[in-house]
Amino acid sequence: MPDTVHQLLRDSEENYLNTSFWEVHPLFLMVQNGETDQLGDRLHLQLERFPSGRISRDERKQLEYLTVSLVNTFMIAAIQGGVYPPDANAAADRALRRLSQSKSAAEIPPIVNEAALRLCKMVRDTKLHDTGNVHVEKAKQYLSTHLTQEIRTEDVAKAVGVSPYHLSRLFKSLTGQTLREYLTGARIEMAKQLLAASNRSIPQIASLLRFCDQSYFTRIFRQQTGMTPGQYRKEHQR
């Protein structure tokens, strides 16, 4: 593992709750491998072992520091497991926002557990959707890293190193979607993150993600999520 991961694990292991509660390294590997069932069982058992009594202010601060370290560690595990880094970072940011809003120490362990499970599921889903074809996976990566730009099939094909015609046929046969459909879905996923985690207005998000207007953005968003952008923001923003 990279030095940053080793340092995060060492930081966690030096804190007072780690050895009896989170036991970081096995959890890191479960997140990295997308082992959601095993991780869920392990986290449930460890949550039951969390001390229920009052803790001092210094212990609270130490617990908060440990939580930041753990969430960042699990974020790195997810990235190493194949999750697109901005997606993993958004999941970690959501957990840390909840931490900043927590009012009691008892609220903190579930924040770590939920972040670990969310990131682990993201790894699992990424692995499930891996086509095993290098050209298609490169195309997916290109699309995911250019969500705010105008993208032509020719641009993707050039980046991947095949003809536009061959890429279009290959992508459709292995993913069940056209390049445009995949790009739209990825943009909607990014829109969900921005609605939940930012103060950008809905028209600003629509424009940033290259939807022609807010009306079209709302229609596509509703088709894919079952709710309007405004409803999604109200339900998910913290």
C-alpha cells in the first residue's frame, strides 16, 4: 500500500478506540474488495462494543480525529478498489459534514460505519460494472472525467485509440448503453452529488453539466431518479 495509507492506518491504530473497536486493516481490505456482507457483519459487531457511557471532552476530540482518519482511510480503500476518486471523495465529505453536525459522541460511530459501507458498496458496484474490455473501461473513465465539457464520440475514440464506429459498437454491446446514454447517467450521478453537497443553484448545476436548459435537466433527472432536482436536494442535503 502507498505510504499515505500506511500513515493513516498508523494514525488510527494509535488512538484509544481503534484496537478494541474498528480494527482498521481488515476493514480497509473489505472496503477495497467490495465485500459488503462481511463488512456489514463486522461493523455491526463492533458497533455493539462501543462504550455507551459519557466520555471526556479530550476523548471526544480524539474520537473526532480518529473518525476523520478512518473516513479518509476508507476513501483511499475505495479508490484503490476502482471507485472514481471524485465519487469517493464526495462520499467521504458527506460523512465529515455529518461529523461536524453531531451533537453527542454516540452519533459518531454510526457515521464511520455508514461511510465505510457506502464506500464498500461503491467498490462492489464498480466491480460489477467492469466490462473487462480495456477500450470500454478507458472510454468510461474518459467520460467520467469530462462531465463538464462538450464531448463528441470522436474525442472519446481518439483518447481510447480506436475508431468512433468500433468504439460505439463495442461500448453498446458490452454496457447495454450508448456513449451518450452512459454520459447522461454519469452527469445525473454528479448532479445528485452537487445537489446534496453544494450550494450551487439548480440552473447552475444544469449548466455546469452541459444540459441545454433547466427544464430538460429536470425531465432527465426525474426519469432517472423518480424525483425532481429540488425534491432530491430537500431529501438529501444536510
